[in-house]
Amino acid sequence: MATNRWLATGNFFSSYREEQRIFFTALDRSALLASLCLLVLWPLLVTIDGKYMLVIDTILVAVVAVLGLNLVTGFAGLISIGHAAFVGIGAYTVASFARLLGENHVVLTHAWPLLILLGGLVGAAFGALVGLPAMRLKHLYLAIATLSFQMIFQWVINFMDFFNQGQTISVGRVVWPGGTVTRGQHYLFWYYVILTVIVVLAFAVRNLLRTRYGRCLIAVRDNDRAADAMGMHPGLTKVYAFALAGFFAGVAGGLQAYLYRGVGIESFTLHHSINYLAMAIVGGLGTLHGAFWGPAAIKALDLLVEGFSAWVGEMLTISGNLATAFKPLSFGLVIVLFLMFEPRGIANWWRIARSYVKQWPFRY
Amino acid sequence: MSYFLQLVVSGIVVGSIYALSALGFVLIYKSSRVLNIAHGQIIASGAFITYSLTVWMGIPLVLSFALGLCITFFLAMSVERIFLRRLIGEPIISVIMVTIGLMSILDGIIYLTPFGTENFSFPPFLPTTPLVFSGVSVSWTQLVGVALTAAMIGGLSWFFRRSTMGIAMRAVADDQMAAMSIGISIPKVFGLAWALAGMSAAAAGALIGNITGLNFDTLHAFGITVFPVVILGGLDSILGAVVAGIIMGLIQQFAAGYLDGSWGLSSTGEIMPYLILLVILLFKPHGLFGIHEIERV
């Protein structure tokens, strides 16, 4: 990429300090605070069915994973077709404790924040390992390396008895200071946990991007030779981008293991890797809030397609499940259409809407 | 010894189909620098089109094989025209993502047909009793498959060496600017590369269908195994694709034949290509015959 097409034109900062602020305006800060309050408070005001709460939780877990994918693919410009495998590594870190100690062992039920963190660290270690070829290889070869990691991961899980050969390994209910999380509280409890994790991680990403390490990623994406000439180490930067992505994915995996109360290979296949990529693209690669739009949009599409295919199935009285056909079809179409017509993703719509509101009524 | 020879035979059969499918992949990469992740789906659709022509429409197998090749020829060409033509000059990430999207779309279309979930097998058109050479049995379909593959590869290499269009395609692969300056139409070459790739993929698919039966998952996995093959051979070498295809077929069969069952291992044939892929990427990323054009970063 010769030009930085992800950055909007018109950069009006007059000092470095100004450019590095976390919040650009006071309005930004208060809007974020208000929306955070809303996110924290709404479940207390409205009670919704557990089924829908699960959907929301799933979206939030995907947000965590996509934040990481966005770092490696969006900011560092390296395609990863094995992100679901990293998520799987986080989940299987938790699962291996369940396997070793039994699903209701005190380590699993009491030390769950540590286990989720450990999942992230193991994910980061594997991320660095898979990123190692990045020291020598460029995009295309890297994409294939991540793909082969995905295949090897699937094979290892399916092969090893320790991982129950890909069958579900159940994980027990957790305990928090208020007692054991019961069935009724389960989704609500994890909603708050995942929300906290997202807030922390999103701030971490935002903060990272204003330090030299984050800017390194962007510089290497835009032109690795220039970055090299300016004294950065492009190879190491790429490895560390993969490690970061692995960390986010691992945390997402740990959360998912506890949320679903079980780990099975069917949630970490190549298909899911592509799903994460679709989320990142649709949300907008190389933007922070893209990681929030993408999973929500794809999940919504998922639900819509499910409803639609059930409806079509009823209309045409087809016994088979049409969703298996319509889902990949719609994903593929969405990816392709976004890439062809809106490569900057939904985040760009948000930007357009914002600038429209900001400049109203003086549009020129 | 005869077990070993049996493995060699089946390795060469599988390998030649790998070679054929990798050939199409390399064609696309060589001319247009597009990494076609949807190649497995094109293989599968070629196989399914041939099957439906033969069985559902009752056309003789040889004729429907030729028809299937023609249809995929135009199918792949239109894929290039509709999706990839617009992306010429876009960053490589977008191009790879579009082929991923394409893979999803083709998946969805295939799942709409009965082929997505059910298994089919071609009606036998050759004698079913295998030929036996001193303890090594070779089925007629395998023999015909290898012969067809050799013929296809020979035909394509003739095309690239002798015909005007083939030479034009090589020129584009060599240097796009120079090719353009002597009046070669780049879009035409890209379209033709996709079309030829689609054709060879369809041939590979139909052969797999004849030898092992039609199963979408198998064909899908086949498409992904193309990656280790092309990396081993070198992404832009047609000779490399052929040689690496056969090497990969042999390795797979040996792994399945000798490693499975010992130390409780199973389906090692499936994972071997990827392990080799990782090793090659680390130590010799341009592959056996690829051009040393990888930039160190």
C-alpha cells in the first residue's frame, strides 16, 4: 500500500501531543462514558430472554477476538487465516485444566480470571511461534503459513485423546464473591465480565496505537522498507503483532470456554477463521471501532439468514436445513461486496455520518 | 516390497491429480499474482458439473467430461471478469480476501445442491477388475486418470511453448509493463489464465470423482492441500507444480501406509503436507523451482 488509504484526509493537528490524545474532543469522552453507562445499566432495567443474552455475549466474545485480528490484519497488514485456531488455543488451555483436574476443580471455579489470562498468554506464545516465518516472509506466504497452522491445530485436537478428540470438554460453573453463578445468572454474569475485558482491551489497543510500538505496526504495514530505514525492525514487529493477536484471541477463547461451559473443536474450524476475517473486513480493517461493528453486523446477518432460510424452507417445503447453504453464501457475498464497494467497512459509514452531523448545516 | 510398490502406485495416482490441480493454481498466480483460495471449490464444481451431466442428463461420460471442462472454462472466466477484474491494482490483502469470499459463495451454492451433503459415485465405465502386475494392482480408472493428467499437462505445456496466446501469457507473467507495451491485452490474459485454471481444476475434480467418489468434504480438503503442493514446487513454476504434486502424493501415501497405526497415530496423510509446508516456508520459501524473488524483511 503506497498511500495510507485507511486514514481520512485532512489532518489538522498542530502538535504531536494533540495527535496522541486518546479522546479528540470532550464530546467524544462524554459520549463514550454515556454509552458505557448505558451498556452497564440496560440489563438491570430490561430483562431479556437468556437466548438473546447468549447472542449478545457471543458478539462480545467475537469483539475481543476481532480486536486482535484487527491488530494483525488491519494495523500490521498481515493476513491471518488461522485466527480461530488461536481462539481455540485459549479455549483449550482452559479445557486442559478441566481435563486434568476435573471440571469442577477449585482452580477452574475460583481462579477463572487467571485461567483466562493464561489462555491469552498461551495464545500469545503460539502467535509468536506462527509469526516466526514473518521474519522472512511476506503477506502471501504468511497467509499460507497461518492456514497451515489452522489445519495442524485441527488435526492435533482431533487426534489427541487428551483433548477428547475434539468432542466437547465441559467446564464447570464459576464462583465469584457473590457465590456460585447460577444458571439464571450465567449469561448476565458473563456479559459483565466480557464487557469489562473489552473495555480494558479496547483502551489497551487505543493506547498502544499512540505509542511507538503501535505506530511501528502501522509503519510496517504502509511501507516496510521505509520502516526499516527509519530504524524499526519489520520482522520483529510482525512477530509481535502476531503475538498480540494471539493474546487477544486466547482471551476470547478462554471467555468462550466459560461462556459455553464447554470446549469442542467445532467452534474453531477454518470456517470460523473466515468468519472472523469477515467480521474484521465488514467492520473496517485498521479502525478501532470497526472491531465492534463487524461482529455485530455479521451476527445480525447470521440471525437474519437463519430466519430467512427457515421461512424459505417452509415456503418451498424443503426438509433439509437451508441455513447451511445460505450462511456461507451470504458471508461470501458480504465480504466480496464490502471489498468491492466499501473496503473501509462500516467504520467508514460511521465516519461519514459523524462528519455529516458535525458539519451540519454548513456542508461545504 | 509389493506393499511399498502399491503405495508408490497410489502415490503417483493421487500425486498426478495434485499436480493437475496445482497447475491451475500456479497458472493464476503466475499471470495475475492472485492467490486463489477458492481453488478447491472450483475443483469441486467441475466434478459436480461433470457428474450431473453424466448421470442426470444421460450424456456419455467422455462427452460430459469435455462439456464439464468447457463449462468450468467459462465459469472461471466469468469469476475473473465479475470479481477480480475490478480489483486489479488493489492491495494484495483485498485480493486474497475476495478469493476467500468467493470460496464462501461457491460453498453456499454447492450446499444448495444435493452435492453439498450427499455422496455420489460415477457409474463405472471401465472394466472394474484391476490390472495386477506382480502383486501390485492398478485399477483402470487410476491408469486412465494418470494418462489423462499427463495428456492435460502435455497439452498445456505445448500451449505455453508454441501458441501465440500461450507465449503472450508467459510474457505477461514475466513483465506486465513490457507485455503491455507490445500490445498484449492484460485483461484478456488474466481471463484466459483463470479459464485454463478452471479447466484443469475441473479435470482434476472429475478424476477424483471417478477414482474415489464424490464427496464435498474430500474435494474441499483437496483444494486446501494444493497450498502445500504449490509452496513445495514454488508458487510460480509449472514444472514445480507437477513435480511437487507427485512428491506430495507419494509422501501422503507413505505416511498413511507406514505411520498410521504405529504410536497410535491416525490420518497422518492429511497432516503431513502441512508440516512439510511449514518446514519449507521456514527454510526454503521459494520452493524447489520457484524464482528467488522473496524479499527478506
